[in-house]
Amino acid sequence: MNILIVYSHPSEKSYTFEIFTHLKNILAAQKWNVEVSDLYANNFQGIMTATEYQREGNADTALPIPRDVIEEQQKIENADCIIFLYPVWWSDCPAMMKGWFDRVYSVGYAYGQKPDLPKMKIVKYGIVICTAGHPNNFLEEIGIAQSMEKVMLEDRLGKRFQHKEMLILGGTLAIDNVREKHREQVNELVKKINIDPLL
Ligand SMILES: Cc1cc2nc3c(=O)[nH]c(=O)nc-3n(C[C@H](O)[C@H](O)[C@H](O)COP(=O)(O)O)c2cc1C
């Protein structure tokens, strides 16, 4: 199986990086092919330029798609499973990852498809893993967990993915209380991909 991890965190001295390392280790143990788009490390352009907006905002698919966007789209086409990993910042993913969706989900490819243009495949598995300072029960109580799930799973992943899961690794403000549980949750999620008969 080909896995693509789209990862967004600026620092290797972070808990999210710890989860990233753990995830890569357990995926490697499955002998799956793992490709990574480490957005900060790759200096990914997370903002849409005025030139790009000419194409995206006006749905002018005759205009060219930037090289780096085509490269990300190629990674999507090679993937059976895409894992998005990031810290929750202001109840959403970091701007860099939001920019990945803004730019890589280009018109004609991820939506507004036309017969003569390459369109995004339906990826078998879409997984969202985010770390959050607040505990899960608080994020649920204030409705933010539900809103993050709605936006990520129903809109950004949407019908482009066959099987979708979101794991909110909350409570990182008291990290020693949650570290072990989070590792187990990540392990369980990877096991689930492994046993899914459709994969
Ligand atoms: C700019 C910023 C915004 C944040 N916003 C939220 C938030 O809205 N909700 C939340 O639960 N935690 C929030 N946090 C806490 C992070 O989610 C938490 O630091 C992260 O999950 C784990 O830390 P790491 O940066 O060591 O990976 C925020 C942190 C930063 C730096």
C-alpha cells in the first residue's frame, strides 16, 4: 500500500513531531511505501498568489497549474491512503496546511471537473490526525471537535476519499497524562487500515 503523509508543523521539538516519528515507524514496520509532504521542511508555498487566483477564482482552467502543485497532485494519484497530520491552531489546521488545500485542490482537478482535464482519483483511505491542547471532552462540549470533523471530513476530504477517519489527540497541555494513550490510538488506527478488506 502507498501512504502519503501530509505533515505541517514548524518544529522538530514538538509533540506533533513526536507523533509524526511514531507514525512513520509503525507504517514502516508494515512494509508499506511511505511518501511524506513535510510542508514546512519543504518550504511549501502556503499562500495563493494573484496569478494563481486568476485561474482558481475565475475557474479559468486554460491557465497553467504551478509546478509544485502538480507535484503534490502526482503524490495524491500515487496514494492509496493519505494521512493529514498537524497541531490544532485556532480550531483548525495551520495556515500552511490550509494553503495546501487552497492550492493543491485546483479547479478542474479536485472540483469543477471537466471531461478534458485530469481529475483527482478517489483515494481509498483518508485519515486526519491532529494534536490539540484542550482535552477531547472539552472540545466536544464547546462543539469545536464536531466542527473540525465536519470541515475536514465532510468538506476537505469529502467524496474524494472512500473511508475517512479523524483522530483528535487532545489534552496535550498535560502531556504526561495522554502520551501513552495517544500512541495506542495511533497504533489502533493503523491496524484498522491494515485489516480493512477493501484495501
Ligand atoms: C498558534 C496556536 C494556536 C492554538 N490553538 C489551539 C486551539 O484552538 N485549540 C486547542 O485545543 N489547542 C490549541 N493550541 C495548542 C496546540 O494544539 C498544541 O500545542 C499542540 O497540539 C501540541 O503541541 P506541539 O506544538 O508541541 O506539537 C494552539 C497552539 C498554538 C501554537
